[in-house]
Amino acid sequence: MKVIWDTLNNPAKISANLLDTKDVYVENVDGFDVIIVEVPRADRRSRPVYLNGNMLLETYKRNHEGDYRCRQEAVHSMLRDSFDDRSDGETVDSLEGYDCLVMEDIERFVSMLGPTGHRNKWASQSVEEVLFTIGAIKSKNGIIHPTRAGLLMFGRISNILDEFPNFHLDYREVMNDERWSFRINSDSFNVDYNVFSFMMAVIGKLSEKIGSPFKLEGMRRQDESEAFIAIREAVVNALVHADYYGRGGISIIYDGDRVAVTNPGSLRIPLENAIRGGTSDPRNSNMMRMMLGIGLVEEIGAGIHSMFLSKDDGSLLNVSIEELADPERVRVVLTLPIQQISLTESESRILRYVSDNPHTTMKELSEAVGLSSRTVSRIVSELIDRGVIVRTGTFKNMTWMIKR
């Protein structure tokens, strides 16, 4: 015991002693006295913990039953997380003015700010005033610079890559033999996919696939399914907590049964605390406040907690969260429940047709299935009431979505 404590308290041997007296104790096992050492998770402000004064070569991390030496990339990631003043609120001094930002995305964001009754507050402000208020830009020595949060949220991809060379956002729908059938990717030459435009495109696409009627009132949910809300939380959580200097980028994969969301960077608080809720340590706090402003984050520290609530009430079949190593990443997998329903032959014909023709009119649908308009209207109303089908848009411009 003396050797253990002498070593732990020797700064030449170990950079930080994380243990308290309660963590090292003796128990008798089968007639033998055994020293038990419980090693707590290091707070991010104490990381990395390393041996012999050699941070780059003697930083280790537990992996299941063993320890492994961390690569320099992982050490640098820990160092970034250890400083509170290295936030996404810092300015990007190499960029000046607004040319690096996509104004269409900013205008869309501003239109979604605040509850309906308080929109006049934002309407009376200029775009520049709004950008200052939400922390997207700052003035430094009389010169306007974007903050890291502002650049990530609204920036042009070329400017983002100059500051964040590993920036990569990828959404894929994988249906057959792991080959993707649809993709949204920040490497696209056709669209400047910053965090905001990527998020809006992905959430809109997932709402169609999962069967949530994506009715916009700002970005507030209106008749959204609990499963969709949990998946939306996972997407926003990944974007807010990602280490954009880290390797690998953000990946979102939908395969019909599951949604897997992966982001660079480790969890900043223990997983058990995140599941309990009420505790948050966002890696990108300014970005978090922006999400709060448009209703995509309803309560700080509730993201992972709400996912597990959706599992408990049966909205999701399962929620899995794991920390990956080398490079450090967090992977969240949400498994959707399979809904089995009984359908009449007429209902089946209607669903088959609208599945292949999501923009059909009621008249076209009636002619295609060989039923009267009145009968089709009655069946469709019943399917909507049962939560099987969703119909959005105007009478002349309808979109049909089949729920899971």
C-alpha cells in the first residue's frame, strides 16, 4: 500500500493522482489479503494522465481488460478538451467580414428563432445584430471575424476546411448489401453543406423515412413520433459535441431498422451521468445555444437522457452508446421498433400505390386502385387515424408518407 501511494504521489512518475483513500483498500479473498485499486475516470481537465514525464509516448487508456498506449492524435484530442478557454466562441482571425458565411442559411436560421409570439424581437434586428447576439461573429480591434461556431454553422465549405481540415459530414441510406441508395455529403460540389444546412437536410430526410409528419412551426415538433424525436436528438447531439479538429467526421447511417450516428471526440462526462440527465459539458457551447434558439435542443443535458426514455416507453427498441478508440469517437445506435398491422386488400392496394407514387392526387389514386373517390377518401382517413399513413401539402400538391 505504501509503494502504491508513494508512486501515485510522485509527480516524476505520474502526472496526476486521481485516487482517494476509498479507492485503494484490502479485502480477504480465499484466505489471501488482496489490494484492490478502483481507478476512476479522469476529468477532462486532468487529461491526459501520463507516466515518467512523457506525455506523447506514455499516455495510456483502458480498453476492456487491458491498457493501450494512446497515439499522438488521441493525446492532442485530450489536450484540446482540457482547456476551458478553447471554445467555439473564439474568433477565426484569418477570416474577416461575411463573405465566408452563407447568407441564405443565416436568413433561414433567423426565420426559425424564438417562439412565434416573440419573433418581433428578432425581426427588429439587422442580420449583423442577430449574428452578434447568437455568437456567430465578434468584433476584434474594430474588425468583424466569424467565431468557430459561426463558421461551422453557416460557413462556406472551403473556408471551413481551412480552419477544420478534418471537417466531414456524411448521411447515407443503406438498404442493400451495405451499398448506399441515397447520400448527403459535405464533399458535394453542388451544395455548401455546413453544419446548419446538413442538419436541416438530414432531419428532413429522416422525417420522411421514419414517418414523422415534419410540420414546421419554427423547428418545433408538431405531431412528431417519439422515435423521430429521439433520433433527432442523436443527430443534434453529435453535431454539438463533435470535435471538429478530430479525424473521421460525422457519420449518420439509416438502414431501415436502425440509425447509427458517429462523431469524433470522446464523451466529456461519464455515460452514466449523461443517461441520468441534468448534466452537460458541450464541446461546442455556442453551437448548443444556437440549437436552443431554434428549438432543436429543448433542455441542456437532456439529449442522451431523452433517448433512453424513448427506449423505456417502447418508442425505440434499443439504444446503444459506445466510446471508440484510435481515433476517439462516440457511436450511438438507435433501433426502431417493428410495427405489424393488419390490412384489408383495398388498404394494401392504396399503400402500395402511394409508396411508389408519393406525390399522387386523390383522383389519380382512386383511378389507380379501382375504387370510388368516396371509398378511397374514407380508407385514407382511417389509415391516417391509425397512424399508418401521413399526408402533407395542399390538395393539388400532396406528399404521402407511410409510417413504419
